[in-house]
Amino acid sequence: MSVRSEQLVPAIRAKMIKILVEKYSYSRRRASQILNVSPAAVTHYMSGRRGRLLKLLEEPRASKLINEVVEKIISKGGRVSEAEIYDLALALSSIIEEKKKGEIKYSLDQAKNKLILTLRERAQAEHEAAEKFMETASKLDNEITRMIFRQIASDSIKHADVLMTTISILERGDEMKIEVPKKNILQSLLEKEEIAHIHSLDEVKSYLPHKLLKVLVESVEADERKHAKILRSLIELAEERS
């Protein structure tokens, strides 16, 4: 009988609490805060009245993965989110199924789960970076450095949006459909981008009073090149469909 990932969640919580309390000598109260559960729930987990599938998690690879996740949480001094618990459950469910079937290789679903977990961690890191840069910007008086930190925060938010959209598509498992404007519209947009590039900023950079301003101008040019590259890719896609 296969084990669904959601069935493993209580066992995962029980295992993680045991590690925190018995291996790292955390108090039950602190463990409850990290796992976002009540102290009473911790008592149930420790007594074995919850987490009936705990024995399945004794599989070496499963146990190692849980320990790695706990170590990572401790090193960050943070808490475990529901999303992280369910991502871990997906990975552990795959490991348990492998053991039952006597297989070692990763299936396509396992690879996808691992990919989604990686993307979610990166998106979370981007959100955290954006918050930190915005916090720093709010404390700055200089308009240049304040603008720089706000721009970096804005870029991090855009990166996180891209990653979360990718995760959403992977989780749905739907065939990805992309609507592309007509080629003539895309070509017109590309021409406008190229016209903007005609006015090179190289000469401007030579007159700027500070190297930091030069870096900012170069970042503008880099964004323009990125826009042009994306538009050319869309034009190629439009041509394939015409």
C-alpha cells in the first residue's frame, strides 16, 4: 500500500520534535515554536500518540534528509513553515516508495519535487533579500544609495515572482501554453528597443563623477539588452506558429 505525502506529515513533525528535544536539547516549548504547533501537541508527538508512520522514517535516506532539514533550520534560527513540511513529505514519500519497490533511481515525479523545493527555497531567499534591502534603503539619507537599494529590492521581488510562477506551473502539471502577440507587434517593440540603443551611454559614462554612477548606467544598458533578447525569442516563437 502506497503512502500519500500528507499521511507522513504527523510522523515528520514527531521525528523533527524528537531530534530537537533529544539530540539538540531544545525545550519542548521551543520545539513547539519552531514547528508552529502547540506545547500540548509536542507532548502527544513525544509520547508516540501521534506520528504512527514514524517507523517508515527510520529508513537511512529518509532519516538523513530529516536531520539535514532540522540542522538547516537550527543554523538559520528560524521556524518550519507548512510549505516546508509538505515539501519534505513529498520527498520522503518518494524515498519510501523507492524502498518498497527496491528501486534506487529517481522517478520523474521525484525530480520534479526536488526541483520545486529548490525553486521555493530560492524564491524565499529572494523575498528575504528584498525585505532586507528595502529596510536598509529606508534608513539611508543619500538619494543615490537609497535608490540603489530600492532597485535591488525591486529586482529581487521580480525574481521571486518569476520563480513562483514557474512553481505554480510545475505543481499543476498542465501543458504550458504561452500566448504570443503577432510578429509585427513584436517586431515593432524590438525596433523601439533598438532605437533606444542607438544613443549609446558610453560617452555619458566617461563624464560621470563617480564610478558607482557608471555601474548604474551599465545596469540600464544590461536591462535593455535583456529586453531585446526576450523579444527576439518571442519573435522566433511567433514565426514557428505562423
